[in-house]
Amino acid sequence: MLLSRRQRWRRWRRSRPFWGGLLAILAGAWICVLPLAPLKIMLQQGVAGIPSVLMGIVMVVLGLTAWFSPPQRSLAGVLTTLIATAALVLSNLGGFLIGTLLGILGGGLMFAWQPYAAQRAGGGTGPQPGAQAEPEPGPQPGAEPGAKPGTAPGAGPQPAPDPVTPRGAPLPPTPHSAPPGAQPRAARTPRSPS
């Protein structure tokens, strides 16, 4: 029972930008609570403290949005970074720089998070387990002598495949590669040595 709870927690945590959301929530809480500190600690008070509370609440909401709506993570990450940067000016130096740094880091982590990035990175390199391999091209049983490998018996001549450009060779120009109004290049002829 305990193992299944731990596995469910781990699966939930990995399916969303958990650490970015956590840092955004911590930054918002720090910026929001700081105006409520004693007067000796605060730099701004009264009406000037309202933006601090509002920015902190918005950062907490953005962190929760990243947790409970992962498709909105990019927007939440950008907004968290912007609000954390604005808090530097509007809110007690961004919670004495702690809130701003946590908010920028959390926003960056939310924006950069990709779902199942580890599986995609390792999944495309080799054959999948249980997948059937395609047969190698070669002479098929019952094929006519002199027929191309991989052709069915009795099939007529096959069209030649498209030429493949070798790696590193320059690609031929496309109609859209030249800027408008550019003159076409004349074909170069090799010079003969004299």
C-alpha cells in the first residue's frame, strides 16, 4: 500500500513541472508575507505594500497552475519570471532578492519542462522491444534471376529511385532561396589548364 502511494506520488510529480511550480509558490509566499513583517524590517508599508501582496498571490496561483494544468506551463513560466522581475522594483527589492531569484528560477524551470523528455530522448535511437524488424532487401524466394532485390516475381521493371544527395554536399537552390530581384547565377564551366 505504501509503495503504491509512493509510486503514484512519483508519477504525479514527474508528469508536471513540479520543481518550477514549487519555487514559484515559495517565491510568491515570500513576497506576499514580507509586507506583513514588523516596520523595522519592511522598506515599504501601507498602500505601497499592496502590490507586494498582489504579486505574491499571482505567483502562487501561477505555480499552482503549472502543477494542475501542465499544458499552460509556458505561459505560467513567462508570467512568473516577469512578475518576479517586477517585484524587484515594486516589492521590497523583490523580497530582499530571495523572492525574485526564486521566482526567476521557478519560471525558467516551468518554461523549460518537457513531458516525458527522457523517454523521447532514448526512444528514437533503436528498435522498440517487441517490434518486428523489417526484412533485409535481397533476392526473394521464387524471384526471377536478374531481378532487383525486393521485387515481386512477375513484376515489370521498377522505376529508378530518386537520387539521394550525399551528406555534406550542398543542396541545389530552391525557387525561394534567392532574395526577390536577384539575378540567377550562370553555370560555371571548368577552366582548362593552359
